[in-house]
Amino acid sequence: MRKKIVAGNWKMNKTLQEGLKFSNDLKEALKGKTVNCEVVVGTPFIHLSEVAKNFEGTVVHVAAQNIANKEKGAYTGEVSAAMVASTGANHVILGHSERRAYYHETAELLTEKVELALANDLTPIFCVGEVLEEREAGKHFDVVAAQIKDALFELSKEDFSKLIVAYEPVWAIGTGKTATADQAQEIHAFIRKTIADKYGEEVADNTSILYGGSCNAGNAKELFSNPDVDGGLIGGASLEADSFLPIIEAFN
Ligand code: PEP
């Protein structure tokens, strides 16, 4: 049975001290609570080690938001998958629309990153999603299918089975505009079918597909109640324990 997951993405927010305060706050807030999903917190690189240490022995996992597409060597400023894994983090967000748009990440580059993540036992949270013009032109199914096929379909069945997919319509990220529950279900079911056509029903049924885009305490329960929505990738609302906790509790 696939996992239910609520993952946060801090993006480029929080000093180290603010990050540690968040982890203390969330740990405290989760004490004695029933948690019915896996929880992941995606921090900037510099927080990973301390935040991972702080969450040790809890239900919370830690994710990086990127890794290099090279194993190691003379790549000034880059951070490798092995380095991320050595901090205690065990997930990595890859293919986020901000990295595709601002850092020109291509399918080819993302394939390299996914392969390095898997080789270092990091679980990729692989993001896909269309921009507004593509949605309005009715091209969102084609766009999302191409993002998945171009970057991921060279993977073996075994490797693909280790991925988490996040559908994040770019028009809903940080805009306060959320996909309706029906829109989310429709495209999540389509993503699952795309996976099934390539890797079979069993792999598709076991792949967690998260929704991302202005998901918050007010809409999480409705979005997550869809059969093909297995949780969320949360930006703005993951920045404070008070706003993140109710999204985790949407599965209770
Ligand atoms: C994101 O960037 O992954 C995201 C979902 O952001 P927000 O929740 O702020 O829309």
C-alpha cells in the first residue's frame, strides 16, 4: 500500500537558528499525537545536519531541495547526493518548477540527479506541473506526461518504485490559487495511468503522488480525500509548525 506523505519545502527561507526553532516547535507539537502519514521537512543545505539530528527518533524525515548532477570534484558551490546523505537527510526534492524556471533544469540534467539520489539512498520527490498558459490551452496532460517520461522513463522498474512524484501546477504555487479537488484528482489519476502504462499497475499503485500549490490547513483535507492524492508538498504553509501541523493532521 502506498504511503501518505506530507512534505514541507522551506525554499530559501530561515536562518539556521530559525530552522532549529521550527524543528523544536514541530517536535513539541507532534508529541503524543497520532500521525497517520510520513512527514518530511525540506530545508536548505546548511540546515540539514542539525535539523536531521533534532528529528532523530521522531516520525519526521528531512529532505534537501536540490543536489548536484555530478558525483564529486571541481564544481565550486555544488552539493553532492553523497554529502546530503551524510547529513542524515534521506529525501531530496528534484525538478521543482522554480529550479526548472530559474536554473534551467532540463529533463537530461534531472535524470542525472535522480540517478545520483538513488545511488546514495536518497528518495527523490520528483516535481512536475504545467504553467497557466499550458493549463488554459488544455495541454497540461501532455506537459506532465512529457516531464515524467523524459526524465524518468529510462529508470529500471526497481528504481522507479523508489520515487515519490509531486504534481505542482505552477499557477498554484505561492499564488493562493489552489487546484480544485476535482482538478487534482483528474491529473493525479492521469499520472498514475502514465506510470502504469510503462511500469505496470503494481508500481503505479505503490507510487505516492503528492499535490502541491497553495495547499494549507483549509483545503488539505478535501484535496487529500481524493483516491489518487496521497498527500502534499507544502511551501508557504510549511514555514511554521502552527500552519504545517493541521496539514499533517488532515490525515487523522
Ligand atoms: C512549492 O513550492 O512546492 C509549493 C507548493 O509552494 P506553496 O505551498 O507556497 O504554493
